[in-house]
Amino acid sequence: MIIVLKPKTSKKDEAVVLKEIRKLGYRPHVMRGVERTVIGAIGDERTHGTLETLVTFPQVEKVMPVQKRYKLVSREAHKGNSTIRLGNGVVIGGKKVQVMAGPCSVESEKQLLSTAEAVKAAGATVLRGGAFKPRTSPYEFQGLGEKGLKLLAKARRQTGLAIITELLSEDHAEMVAEYADILQIGTRNAQNFQLLIAAAKTGRPVLLKRGLSMKIEEWLLAGEYILANENPNLLFCERGIRTFETYTRNTLDLSTIPIIKKESHCPIVIDPSQGAGRSDLIVSMCKGSIAMGADALLIEVHPNPAEAWSDGQQQVTLEGFAQLMQELKPFLVAAGRE
Ligand code: PEP
Ligand code: MN
């Protein structure tokens, strides 16, 4: 930590700060400039007391961290790109941009299996579908629960697609992990730390959506909970944040792609469906995501979006999805991806 003293701080007041730093278990290193004095506090913050409270001293101007607060997810911890291998052999974080596609909610066997077959034929490698749905209103469809998970397992058996589905509650961690190849942590739970720990402990890869109003540092720190609980398989997923804009459901922040790539070794996934909330914008957002270096896309697809039980306005049809996959091809080539 760096502690900056106010200009014209007396030696006596400086000594008070130095004494406190030593008391907390750190070694102070004093740097005297023309205008002001800066003190470096040397020591491991994980085992010593917090220095942040020094800001309450009247002679202290600010206290700043030198190191990043996230460690295991950071590029410093792992220089190369982490790759995540799923049960069906699919690798996320490699040259191939994986496409995870399927309905917002699992509704019925017919709906899920027809979607699974179609997205597989079009080139998707992971099937998405919510069995436990985090709905804004308690009066909206809440998901089929375990029945939905069983349908996802059936779709995996029939198509060979891996499964991603949302984990909503700690109580369901073991059950959902039994059926899923990737556990999705939704935007509303992105800082539900007990849920993150429970997800990490299942040992399944975890896809962590960015919270609705989450700063990137907070997102990286939430991801840190997964790695700190001995699960190395973390995927960050940008799904749009809440802004003043109402043309789109959320504002898809594509700047997170180069930022996550710079700060972390974990793959970055883009969900343009929750991001735009409009099916007509999905193709463009996918093209932009590929150009910017996304490792995977998470796209909502439904055989009949007009009759979907959730998020109908943003789901693409089976034909629309096949067309989208074709349109992305030249963009993958241009980006040096497959
Ligand atoms: C979803 O993927 O259907 C979903 C509810 O996602 P989010 O948590 O991003 O809103
Ligand atoms: Mn949805």
C-alpha cells in the first residue's frame, strides 16, 4: 500500500502514521518529495491488518493499493490463456470460438430436442437452457426445475452437445452439477459469494455473468472466489449492464473483451441475447464480439420465439440461428479464429 500524506505534514504527525504502520505489522519506507511525503508499507496484506483505515488520520491524504486485489484470475498468476475442456471434448479458450445456443428456458421435450438438433446441425457445441429461472416477477414462469435438467440430459445423450444451465441456489448445487457440464451464475447472483463458493466446490466449470451494475474489478474479484475455492475452470460472461439507454434491454459492454483478455487468463464469453434484448441485433453483436477476441458466444434460440415462456423478444429462430452461423464465418477467418 502507498500512503500519501497531506502537504506540510509535520515530522511529529508523520511519526504517528509510521508508528501505526509498524503496529499493523508492516515496514514503512518513507519517500520525501518537494511538496509531500509518500510512505510505502511493505508486508503481506493477507496476513497483516488493513491499512485502509489510515485514511481516517487527518494528516493522511489517501491510501492506494500497489497490487491488484485479484490474484488467481490475473494474468500475472498465469501468463498463457486458460483453456477449459468439457466432457464432450469441446475446448473453450482455444482457437475455435465455441457457440453455446439454446432456449432461454427449457419448456418441453419437443421444444428442447428440436432446438438441440438444429443448433448442433448449425455448428453449436454447447446447449443452453434454464431449468431454474431467475424471474423479475414471482408470477412469471420459474422454470421446470429438475424435470428441465432431465430433459437437458436427454438432449446431451441424443446430440453429444455439452450442457450449460443456471445454478440459482446453493441447495441445488450438487443436483445441477450432476446434469450440467458448465454451471451458469446469472447476473442477479454475480456477487452471491456463498453461491459462488458452492458452485466452485462442485468442480464443474463455472460461467460467471457480469452483474447488472457490476464494475469490472468487482467482477474479477467475484471470479477470484471460484479460483480461490480450488476450481480453475472459470469463464467470464459479459451480458450487458444497466445504463440510461432504453433502445436496448441492457448495454452490451464489448470493451470488456480486451479488458478481460489483458487482466485475466480466463476465457471471455459474450451473451448478446440478454445484452441487446432484441433478436434483430444479435448477428451484429456476434460479429463485433468475434472481431474483438471473444472466446465463445451464448445465444438464445427458440423454435417459436413468439410463444416462448421467457425472453421471446430476444430469441432467434432455428432458421435465423443457422443463417447467423453462416454469416459469422468470414468474421472468424478475419479474426484468425475457427
Ligand atoms: C439467461 O441466460 O437466460 C439469464 C437469465 O441470464 P442473465 O443472468 O444474464 O440475465
Ligand atoms: Mn434469457
